[in-house]
Amino acid sequence: MYRNTRLGEVMEGLSRGVVERAIEETGADKHSKGFGCWDQLLVMVYSQLSGSTSIRSLLTRFNSHKGQHYHLGTQEIKRSTLADANKKRSVAVFEEICGHLLRQANRKVRSECQDLLYVLDSTPIALKGYGYEWAEPNKTPRTTGLKLHMLYAPQKNVPVYAHITEPNVNDIEDAREMELESNAIYAFDKGYCDYNWWHTIDEKGARFVTRFKANAALVTLQNAPIPEDQKDHILEDSLVRFKNKHPGGGRINHYEKPLRRVIVHRPDKDRPLILATNDLTSPAEIIAERYKARWSIELCFKWIKQNLKIKCFLGRSENAVRIQLLTALIAYLLVDTFRRKHHVKKSLHLLVAELSVTLFNRPKTEAHIANRYRRRQLEIDQIQGALAL
């Protein structure tokens, strides 16, 4: 009886029909010549989970398991074929597949969580040296390469939105294009300081928690009493509004409603946190906790960079780099789905470490053989015991 491999079980989180629809919509397999998007996706996900650092080492490992290829719907792959596909095949098909998995994760978060808390941030992907000259025109003083924008659900430890841009694209520019959800709570830092975007969030029926800039012109409307048990870390809880309708640069500030200012003491810092939110009812301590959850996305970025292959790239063209970044996100989402489906208790880090050496193992087959061996050994022991009598 056929039993699925670990890699096959991981890929079960992505319906083959979804991949086929994405291929049809983007026309990505038009000139595939036998090496389609499914083959490329499969081997790129394998590269992320196996820890391969070059195309040669990747394909040496992958092609050494030819007996497992048929059931995965693929075949032996040549180095030049994969290199050409990463360089030339449209990124759009991988964006569509990644988008499907992100939307799937978002639906799960909405169905299982009462308070929809999302954390928004970005991280640079540094690319320097020979072959990355295409990144030079859009570089910033801090980064030459690309930027990954992400919306993260800390309750489920899973991203629900991701977009790759040039590093000179401001965080708020990408955020304006993101679809907002009513009744959700968005936590983000000062990089997203745009009062009109805050107004858009409020008009959508959502809430936000962020920080005021030091030079924000505010008028205090009312000070709320602080409970005795919170006075050691909540320094102020007040209603404020913006002082100027025209803050400068010819812009008009459309946010005219009162905002809440919560000042939080930080024992390890000289200056307190000055938080801004349109949530006028939740306790100040809850507001502070929501902003504190913003650090979960930093841990996610750190995990992805340490455990997946987005520092050592298999190709140096922009197309190859973007495909590898997208397949890293796809691999992350598939492993998370695998962990939840199979009720794996260990952390994602330990699970990826285990998968890296067992991707072509067949656990159910191995367990079946082990059980059969134990039953046979028990029968032998019983026969030997009877003969001794």
C-alpha cells in the first residue's frame, strides 16, 4: 500500500487545483517544455526545508530520491532547467499561490479569534555584490535589495498579508494599498504615521494602536483617572485632538475625531511610550498590551531569516530572488498548516529541523513495518517459550 512522504504531507496544505488555476490565469506554463510550475514550486519548497545553499547541492539531494518523484507529480530535474525557470518564469504565479495561502490563513484567524489583532511592519532583504546590480537604482541609505511588508496575526503566529517591494517604497505607501477589515485592531509603529490613513482605518470600523510622533501638535480634551494598580506603568490616559487641520506641505488632515493618548512607562528606557489609538473604551493596560504585541512580528522576521533560505540565494537575478522569497513564505505557511493538521506539539524551529532530514521518509509505512516486526517478534518469543516447556 502506498504511503505519502513527509514532503507530500506538507504539500497537502496546498490544493493542486489552486496551483492549476494560478498557472492558467497567469499563463506561466506556456513555454514550460516539461518543467512546469508545480515542479518548480515543489523543488523550491524542498530547498527551503532541506537547507540547501546552492542549486547543485539542492538537486543532488532531490534527485537522489527518484523513486519518490512519481507520487509527488514530478521528475528528475536538471540544474540548468531550474536556473532558467527561476530567471525567466513569471513571478505572478507564485504571488497568486502565496496570496491564496495567506487568505486561507486569514480566514482561519477570523473564524477562530474573537479579537482580530493584526501587527503591521516591514523588514529589509539586503542584497549586495556581483549580480545584484539591478537593486542599485532603488536602494536607500540603509538597504540595497528588497523589502518585505507583512501583516501578522500574533494569536495564531501566522502572516495574513505579504508584499515584496523595492526598499525605497515607504511603509505607509504599501499600507494604503492593503485591504482593511472592519472590527479588526491594527498595531504599527511610527513608520505608518499618516493621519489620513488613520482616518481611513477609523472610517472602515477598525481600531488601531500606534505611537504619536514627538512633534505632534495636540490639544488635551480630557484626562481620565488611572487605577491605583496601574499607576506604576500607566502615566497618562487622556482624550486629545489634532491642533492643526493643515499640518504642512499643503496636506489636509481629515482626522477630526478625538483620539486617545496613553503614556506608558518603560523601565529600561529614558523616555516613555506615547501611544495613539481610536479605541476610547478599552482599559489603558489593554492598549499597552496590544502595542507590545507588535514585537511578535519582529520575532517572525527573525525566525524566517534564520530558518529559511532568504540570505543565500540560488539565483542573483531579480526574478530568481523574488521567487525564492515567495517560496520561503509558501514553505512557512505550509509547515504551519502541517503542524496544526497533525497536532505537532514541537515548535516550528524543531519541526523544520526534523523535516530537513525526513522529507522523503514515509512515516506511516515505517510505523507499519515496525509494528509488523514487533508482532512477528512476539510470535517467535511465544513459540520459543512453548518449546522450552
